[in-house]
Amino acid sequence: MNLSNISFPYPVLGSFDDILPAPDEPKVDIRQDKNYYHFIIKLAYDNVDIMELVDNDFADYVCEVNCERTRYNRCYKGKLLTFQIDIPRRSVAGKIIFSCTITVKRPIANYVNSGFHSDYYGHTFNMEPGDILGMFSQFYYVADIEYDKLKAVGAFMEIKETT
């Protein structure tokens, strides 16, 4: 799934929509060690109505992690705007895509948001679990596996000195 530069219809808060203020770009800190890629993802936005829905358990912050090449797919969710995600190096290869959203957890009747464009005043939306309230910019990381390939030679070959 590639969601770059798209605009969702109301009532979704997104980078290219008229629901303000728009979310900030995710800030990502990436480290790796011998066995894992470590991602710390910090999301930021300033929409009081959505924050209240998360605080009252009607919505969650969600980060989906996808690696098409290896079919690695995980979904992380919670009430915090920061995710600590550790991915085993041998589980991914190539492009790893991260999609972060604010997703409805329990039905919301007559949803309105004070950040709606004035054209939408007076309109309400009935939201169901799984509906998206907000979309952050998608980003990706390319997992370089060349080092691991070289290391893996020992798994199928043994060199012995002869006398």
C-alpha cells in the first residue's frame, strides 16, 4: 500500500486536507545492531477533538509496518504518540513501509471536529471501528541485507585446512 500525496475525504485529518491543523511529519530515529532494526517513531499533531477521542478510548494511534519482499506485516496500536518498534533483521529485506494513522476503536455517533472547514459545519459523521480519523505522512526504510548475506556463507560451507 503506497499512500503518498493523497487526500482523504472528510472526516479524515491528513496532510493535504482541510481539517486543521494538519499533522506534522513523523520524526524517526533508526538504529540497528547485529540482530534488530530499532525504530523510534514520534507522531505529532494538535487537534483537541481527536486527542479527546483517544483519551476516552474511542480511537487509537496505529502504526502498520509492511515489507512486501518478505511479507512481514505487523500492526502496533496504543494511546501514545511514540512507537518503539524492533524488527528482527532476518525478517525484512528491501523496503519497509510505515503507515501511521488515528483509527476508530469504538463506534462514534455524530462525529464533528472543530478543525473542519466551514463548508462542513452542521454535518456529522457516524464512524465505525476501523475507520480512519487521521493519516500521518507515510515513510519507508530500506533494509540493507548485503552484510547478512555475506555472513550467511558459514551456514552452508565450512573451510578446513588440510595437512
